[in-house]
Amino acid sequence: MAERHSLVATTCSMQETLNNRKTMQITYKYSIDHDWLPDAYAIEIDEADEDDFDYIAELCAEDYHQNHDGWESHRPLDMYLFKEDKCIAQLKVELEHSPVFSASLINTTS
């Protein structure tokens, strides 16, 4: 019985450590259609994702679309990623559309 209490206590303390761990954030900047840093937008990305340029570009594109009038831009976007004021990647970003259907009742047969 003492082993079980010890295991539960260890599991709880490990979970508490995981819950209290702060995720490190890295600031990236991105620009659209040119590699000119002064026009770049900033975004915070979890440190764990720092090597996944496609994922970072997708987050940047979402930020651009929602917060910087990106819905007015033509696709595909040429995006430049910056880290510590150095251009680290150039990507082409497409906008994918998910079909949405709606229906209106016209008539019933009963």
C-alpha cells in the first residue's frame, strides 16, 4: 500500500512540474512579398516549434489574414521569415478553402 501512495505522489508531483513549466516563446518577424525588415510584423512562437518553418509560416499567414488585412491580398503569398533581424526562410503560402454548405427548406411532402 505504501508503494501505491508513493507512486501517486510521484505522479502528482511530475504533473505539477509539467503544469508549472513555462513555455519559452521566440519572437519571429515576417513580411509579405519582400524581404525588407522594417515592414515586418512580429509574432510569438513556442520554442518547441522553432525548426518547423512551414508551421511558423502558417501561423504568420493566419496572423496576417486576421490582424493585418491579409484577406485583401492575392494568393499565393511570398513570405519572408526573420529571426533576430536575419532572414531565415522564404516560403510560398497558399490559402486553403474548406467548403461550407447551407440548406433552406423549400417544401415538405407530408
